[in-house]
Amino acid sequence: MDTPPDCFAAVRTRIPHESRCRPWLAVLVLCGIWLSGCAPETPPSQPPVRTGAEVLARTGFEALSGQRVGVIANHTARVDTAHLVDRLAAAPDVRVGAIFAPEHGVRGTAGAGEPVQGGRDPRTGAPVYSLYDDTRRPTPDELAGLDALVFDVQSVGARFYTYSTTMGLAMQAAAEAGLSFVVLDRPNPLGGTYTGGFVLESAHTSFVGRYPLPMAHGLTVGELARYIQQRELLPGVAALDLSVVAMTGWIRDMQWPETGRAWVPPSPNLPTWETALLYPGLCLFEGVRVSEGRGTEHPFLQIGAPWPPAAAQRVVDTLRTRALPGVTVDTVAFTPRSMPQAAPSPRFEGERLYGVEVAVTDRRAVAPVRVGIHMLHAFYHRAHARGDTTFVSRPAHLTRLAGTDRLLEQLRAGAHPDSIVAGWRAETAAFREQRIPALLY
């Protein structure tokens, strides 16, 4: 069902970006240009983009008044300078009945891959239930006595980010329990226009890929929730009372630097926005025998292997012939070390590695999944030229990340990386059409 309280009515009536009337848009742009010439050039006192949580907080959380809510959130759920849980607990007419912790925990204290423990939140006293251990969705007992679940987690627009799976499973649990589900929307850091990568095939669903989406899908978390419901991607979600509190100030082609917001790393290995930009492509290296930079200050921006420097130079030389838009590559040497939260036991810990460093030079030109495919292809063929037939050390995981067997088959068959990229264009185009009814901006 899609019939929200009055507070959310504006969200329901927005026209998807792809179907808006272009002439009126042109008029509005021209008017904006004229007005900007008349206005004083003073910086805004607030970021140009306000999240759904901040929009709701400005009403005093009126739409949740009188309700006992469960909150699914992590350390990115900031409302101005405070955590969402703390703001809700201080609201006079809202009761925080339970907190549900996704990967990395409610306050962001759990390390990468570390199971999240339940207990009591020390600041509010509310019970905390883990959604990142043996149980991946709220149980009926944990939901007992609640009126609604509120979801507020910053995602990065990559299909294999676990927060997306957590949200869908919680939506399913809320539908079964008869609870409403409220998503407080946040920006897609990559923007909402770029899509890339294979669409997940049903045979390869897992916790790091639950829905038939491209590797980079271009949806906000609120739009993804709507897409999951509208396409009925999980049993029972069609009956869910779903509401999305939309952002203000965000438009489809806006990337993170344009939001005016400080970057809060959604996970320890995405310390910068540039890392998040390249993550949807370079995450593929988790499936092969290299270091993806975990255990260094630059994860996913440098890829290395226990090879001699000359082998790394050959990979860089190959990539430079490809002229990948928006990035430059160079050789790099690094030694992974233990980092308690980001990489307690990184691959090749203590070994000197040689490989490739990627730098973003034009963020608008970057196609991150294409960059990842070209880099993976170059490393794969350099490994085989060196006689390394075990380079794909985790083929099942590589397939889960790609969402298909085709990537590994094409690498083994010697397909050119541009041929691999061309192989997903039709399915990605079909997805872009399918997602239109779910768009809010």
C-alpha cells in the first residue's frame, strides 16, 4: 500500500525525473540564472541538501507522534550534529522501543566483517538487536509492541552494500508484523544518473546481492525501498505501509561534493567520497588474489600483489593505453597492516606489494564499474602471463559480486574489457526504464 499520512503526501505525488516536462525545466533554469545574477554571493548557512531525517526533525517528528518506533540506523544517521536515535529519544511524543543494528553497529564501533552484538544502547537505554549476526532480519518477538520501523542509513549506490539487503529484509518483517515502515532518505553519493554493471541474476542472490539491480544502480535508499515494493522483489512487501521522507535540495545528477555535506564514512574502508565513487567497480578485487588496499589509508584506490615492480608497471602501461575517462593510474608500493576497525587481518599483512594507484581527475567523467572491469582484466592477464593460474582465488565470491557467471567466463575466454562492458548495456537500459515509477527526484 502507498497511502501515507499527510506529512508524506508530497513524496507520493512527485513526478519521476525521466518524465518531467523539459521546456518548463529550461524556463526554470533560465530564471535561476537571472536571479543568481541579482542575488548577493553569500554562502548558505546550511548545506543545500537536507536529508529526510533533518526534514522530519524540523516538524518535531510530528508524523511519528504517539508511536513506539524501532530504529534501524548506524553512525551515519546524523540529524544536524546529533544521532537520530538521540533526537527521537528526546522527542516528547515519540518512544524508541527498540534499535536494530546493521553492519558496523548503531554507533559505528564494529569492525569490517565483525558480527554486531545486541544489548542496550548506553545513551537511551533502549534494547539493541543485531541485524548482522546469525539473524539478519528483525524477529516477531523483537517487533512486538512497535508501531513502526524507521530506517536511516547512508548507502553508496552499490548493489553489494549490505545495508540494502538489511533494509529489504526489515521491510519484509515489518509487512508480516503489520508495522509501517518509514525510510528517511539520503543522497546517493554517486548521483542518480549513473548505472553500470551486470544486473544480478536470481541464481546468485546472497546477503551481498539480494535484488536484480546493476552493480551501480543510481537510486537513493528511499527510491530503492519503493523499487523493492513496486517490483515485489521480496515476498509480502507489496502489502507494506511504506513511507519515504524525501530530501530537499537534491537533484538526480548531483554527486556528493555538490551536496555541501561533510563525508561521514558509511564503513571503515570507504574513508573518502572518492573511495565510494570507485567502490562499485574496484570491489570486484575482493574475489581475486590481490590486496584491494585494506589495511592502508587508501582502500579501493590502490590494488597490489606480491609481484615485482616490473609486473606492476606492465599493468599500468596496459591501463594507460585504455585512456579511461576521469582517472589516472600510476604504480604504487604499499604494505598492508592491521587496522582494528577497517582491517584487523588484511590480506598480505606485512608484505611489500606492488600494483596500481587510481586517482580521480574528473569525477563527472568516471564510470566506476568500467574502470573496475578494465583493471581486473589487466591484472588477470598479467597474472596468467606470469604463470599464476590461481589468481581468481575466490571464484564464488567474484561471481556473487558480479551477479553473474558471465564475468569469469569472459575473463577466461580472453574477452576485451570493452566487450564485457557492452554485454550489460541492454539489461541496464531495461532496468533504467523499470525504475522510473520508483524515482522521487
